[in-house]
Amino acid sequence: MSQTPPRLTLTGISKRYPSVVANDGVSLSVAPGEIHAILGENGAGKSTLMKIIYGAVKADAGEIRWNGQPVTIANPAQARKLGIGMVFQHFSLFETLTVVENIALALDAPFDPAALALRVREVSERYGLPLDPHRLVHSLSVGERQRVEIVRCLLQDPKLLILDEPTSVLTPQAVQKLFDTLRRLASEGVSIVYISHKLHEIQTLCDSATILRGGKVTGEAIPRDETPASLARMMIGRELPVCEAPPYSGPSRPVLEIRQLSQRSDDPFGTSLTDVSLTVNAGEIVGIAGISGNGQAELLAALSGEAPSGKTTVWLDGEAIGHLHPGRRRARGLAFVPEERLGRGAVPSQSLAHNALLTGHRHGGMRRFGLVSYARARQFAQDCIARFDVRCGGPLAAARSLSGGNLQKFIVGREIMLSPKAMIVAQPTWGVDVGAAAFLRQTLLDLSRSGVAILVISEELEELFEISDRIAVLAQGRLSAAVPKAEADAESVGLQMAGLFNAEASHASA
């Protein structure tokens, strides 16, 4: 009796770029009905390997076999014909089009709009991902938008489904529904390749795992037989540090205060803020959980000064600053780390020394009598690189040349070196591997225990429970009361993220 061949087999896959070897002789196989994890740090070669499988990148060497037969996948259209679908981390949807119109854009064959809408409804309900095919995408939650991406793949009857960080914007309840769907697909014979930095998810969901480090396969594992610590050790080659949060021993006083902040969004697809109140004290980290698109961007703009909100809505160390622009707020001791590293946190084409000037030009003698000292800027950048373990080519390296984790360490480090009274950090470890994430979280904890008030806005619940002293939830532009971490749990916070809370206690969130 002949044995069923693997659905996908990679042998000796290599891909080289001028400055880096992305994949170096990678070999792995995925069986029909198997959920296979790909683990690795940023820069380990995961994304390049997935793009090779999906036909978006051509390998320099190696062989791909599909159901035991060698194939050449020249482009994504050919991958889809074979039965390979991919759900990317960042959605590619047009917000002003309907669900069915967005799905139609990905189809290679002619279709009947009415029949396609019916099929979308049937397939989405069959797999527990209900969608109204005629709803406009801008009216959907982030979880519903992800359903559109998955259903778009399912309509093409995939035999292999690749998912890249699929749970980064989902509530715990939505994650469980997604896992139920993936298990059902696997039971029907669909192979799934799953990429995630969330090791507990890998343990819960995946049958097997391949670990990449430096573009090479460094190990294989059965996730359920491992622990998050052992998986992390295989990924980064060393023990993962455990965050330590000693109690704050200094005087507690209000440092950053938000008082009854209501503000309409300038974005037609944005979320207006309604009566938001919160106090962050010296020596503590307050975390704000929430699904993207529930007012986070508007709150960050109001706090940073990009969208001034009225004099008495934001206070810093007893001074009303709600009417001040970002530069004047920074001068008074407010530091800010935006969600987008490249483009807002740093200028991609500029050196780290030049990027140090963006927010640090008032400090360390970088500017005197209206003139810039580039020598001081280079020294500031070099000190930041050394202090925060930024792996790069030195202070003259372009920001875009750094990995996501290393650039984030530089941006956070730059703000810390400005000796702030309060710091606002958005998505501190978004897309950052476990090693860099642990470093960044400990850095924020250490800074808070020195007396700095820190507000962290994150969609990573696990992260908020690890570093926060109190946790609040932002949903539909309203902020829940901030409660001590010991009084919160992932289930209740997840329900609040879905909007199931009473915002009347928002004034009491101090």
C-alpha cells in the first residue's frame, strides 16, 4: 500500500540578497491535514520562505514538491491554481467596497455577482466565519475584516493555507473561533502553515514546528511536548529573560491626567472619543487594551499634541497641556513612541544620528545657538545603541537597514534618554520577536520604577498583563475604568474589547 506523499516538501531552499542570506538550505515538509508552525526571530527568514512558497519571490536554489511532484511556482496566480492560499498580517482590503466586491478582486475567473455573494455567505457560515457579503468593509471590525481575507482564500478551495500573525488584532474570544475554524479545515485535509510570535498559541494549535534562525533550520519540535520557554530557547539560542516588576518605592503622585476628553475624529472611517478620563501616576504602567480602530489613533493624537484637544483635557505634572503642540509638550517632559516605526518614529532613509535629532535636539548639546552639532547627535545615537543593545552598523546606519526589533529598541531608547516625566508608548512590541520583546518590556518596567509615568496602548493582551500595574479597555471611543492587574483576567478584558462594558465609571479610572 503506497504512502500518501507530503502536501508540500521544500528541499535545500536558498535565497540570497546583496547584504543578507535570507534562506540557507531550508528543508521541511507539511502533510495533508497538518497544522505546521514556522518559528523564528525577526530576520530569521520566515517571510522570505513564505513568499517563495506563494510565488511572490523566486528561490536561488532548491526544490519545491507539491503532492510529491516537483513544481516551479512563478507567481501567486500559479500558487493559487495549485491550491495555495495566503492570509497576510496586514489586510489588503478597499474600505469603500463591499465584502463581495473585495473578494471578487482576487478571483482569476469570471463570476456572477449574485452567485458569488450567495457563495460567500454559505462558505463563511459553514466555517463559523459569518459575513454579510453586502456590507461595506469600513463598517467591519478588525476581526470581521480578517474573516474576509480568510473566506477569500477558502473560496478558492485551498489545499494549503498560509497564515502570517493572524491573531495580532483579535480578542481572546475571536482567537478561539479562528482556532476552531483552522482545526475544522485541517480535519478536512487542508494543510496549514502558521506563523506567530505567540508561543502559547503555537502550543495550543499546531501539530509540529520548524524553527529558523539566521535563515537556517535549527530544529524541529512537537509544540504540545514543549513549553513556551523551551520553544523560545530554540528560537533565540539562549534562555528567555523573565520580566521583573518590583514594587515602586517612591512617592506616588498624578503625572499624566486625561480629563473628560471628547473629540471628533477627522477620519471619516475613524472613531470619535467620548468622555475619556484616566490618571497615570509616577512609578506605574497603565495599559490600554483594545482592538485596532476603536479610538486608539485618535487618543494618541490628542495625547501627543498632533490633534490638540482643548487646554484642560490633558495635564502633565499639574500643568494643563491639552492646547500645546507636540514640541512644547515634549519640552515639558512628555515622551512619545508612535505605533508606526518607519515613517513616524523614524525617517527610513536617514541615519540613526539624524533620527536622534527628531525628538532629542533640545538635549545633550545637540543644538546650540540655533545650530546643530552633528558630532553630539552621533554621540547620542552611539550611546543609545550601546545602552539598549541595538544591533546595527553604527550611528550612521540608515533606519531602514535595521530589523523591526532593533529599530524599536533605538526609538524607545532615544525617548528614555530624554529623561521624560511621562511616556506614551503605542504597540511597543508589534511584530517584534520574543527576545527583543522581552528586552523592551523590561526596559519599560525599569523606567517606570524610576518614577516615570508610562501609558502603554497595545493589542497584545499577554503583554499588558505582563507589564501593567492597571489595565483599562478602549472600545468604540469609550474608556473603561482602569483596574489593578490582579483584578482583571483575559476573558473579562476580551469581552470589554468587544464593547461589552459600562463606561459610566470612566471618570473613576484614576
